[in-house]
Amino acid sequence: MSAGRPRRAPISPEALASGVLARERSALARAITLVESSRERDRALAQELLQPLLPRTGKAIRLGISGVPGVGKSTFIETLGLRLLDAGHRVAVLAIDPSSARRGGSILGDKTRMPALSLREDAYVRPSPTGGHLGGVTRMTRESILLCEAAGFDVVLVETVGVGQSETVVADMVDCYLVLMLPGAGDELQGIKKGVLELADLIAVNKADGERRRDALEARAAYQRALSILQSGGGWRARALTCSATTGEGLEELWECVRAHRRQAIESGEHVARRERQRVRWFHASVEQRLIESLYAGASMRERVADCEEAVRRQRLTVPQATERLLASWRAVIFRHSDP
């Protein structure tokens, strides 16, 4: 028998669901690990777990948080989370870390960056690697949100890897999308993706204290002007604020804006409509993911992929030609397997 840490005994989806509903932290951790698994058997078990929990989900405030590098997302989340706990909320944080190219796991490990929040009884901090998934979130972040809600957390904070080309995916799984920025709006305003500004419900200029307070106020004004131009439709008008995760200044106003956004969405019916749109997009994203996985499944298809890669490498085929050839092979395999 190999020396090493013994594997945990398997637990049934029913027992795991009961543990989640009983607010057992270990059960929640195992449940999220199960839904994050890419093994086919685990996927089936994950759906057995989620189905009975669905009636206990959907009531939490879901806040997505992105930010430029060095903006202090973890400090901001910890300070905000502690204040929410003191106000009587139960707070779950899904902190998405970049994946290690060698091991595939989280590089940063956000529990080490939110030590005070991690130790609180009514808080739960879960760092998860992206696993190469685009959008600053993991493949199963949506399922993890549902599990946290079923476990009784009424605020779920989703921290993305950072602001980049595809960070706006998180906006499709939360109620309110917050982007943190640094004082000094010049280069940042030019460099931030237009799609981020178009989707942001709130922009907060962090580190607005001491000598940087004046720069932060100027940056807020610049972002507010940009938001007013890019978001000219009806409904919620995105706002730019200043705050300091170090001193806590501005966090109360920011949270009140989150609540105001939620109230307006509920009163207008947008809250329900948004959740419905998100579920449909989730469905399409899931279909796309499974189709891609099935394309690369099986020894014969992997050989065809390798052949097409070699043809592209040697310039015997253009990329579109290789793509069409691979898809034609895939369709042939599917139709052959579907014949009676």
C-alpha cells in the first residue's frame, strides 16, 4: 500500500446535499470539488447533487469583482466581507486564481491573502484555479455559486483573475458587476477594455486615501464621464465611486449602491429576466464545452487532430482547411455511431 495521504471515502450525492443544507463547511468543500471534477462519473454525481438543492438557491446577492493588476482585490474583498459579516450577512467568496502551467492548481491561494475572513464562522473562502478556462472564472463557477447559496450564504462574491480580454464572462453569472480601478485614470482609462466599461454596474477607484485621494477623485470623474457615454440606455445608470480597502472609507456607500442596484432590478422585473438570460447562456456555454470535449475524445479523433496539427505546422493546409477536415471527420464518427 502506497504511503501518502489516504483518499476520502466516497459519499453519496444525497448525503452530500444534506450536509450542504446543514451548512457543514466540509460538505460544501467536497461538493464544490465534485462539481469541478472533469471525470464523467463525477459529472453525473454532481448533477444528482445539484438537482435537489435548486429550490434552496437563487436568493443571494451575487457580486462579481474584477480589477486591474495591483488594485488590491483581495484586500478589498476581505475588508468588505468583514463588514458584511458584522452587519449579519453570511459571505461566500469564490476566488478564481490563475492556474499553474505545471501543476494545474492555484498559483496564489487566496485563503492566504484573506486570513481574517477565512477564519470567520459565517464566511467561506474558496480559491479555485481557472484550469485554462477563459473569462477569469472556472468552468464550474456557476455551480459553485448555487452550492454556496444552498449552504445558506446570502452574499456570494466572485473574484476574477483580473481585467483582460475575456474577463466580462463573470457578468453573465452575477447580479452586479463591480470593476476596481487605481487612482490616475489616464493610461488605465485608455487601456481598459471597452466591453468591461459597457458591462460594469459599478466602478470603484480603490486606494483613495492619503496622497492618492485627489488622483482618485479625478479618476472617478473620468470613469463617470466614460460610463455616461458608453451606457446611454434606460434602467440602471452605472456609477463610479472611490473607496479605500485599507481605511474602509467609501465601502458603506459602495454596498448601498449594490443594494440600490438590486432593488431597482427587482422592482423593474430585470432581476428575474437577467437570471433567466443567464441560465440560457449557461446552457449554451455548457453545450459548447461538451461539444469541444467530444471532438477531442477517442483515440481516432486524437489521431486526426494530430494529423491536422502537423498539416498546419508544415503549411500543407491552411487553418480553415484543417478545421473543415477535422470537423468532417468528427461528423463521420458521430453519424457512424448513431446508425442503428
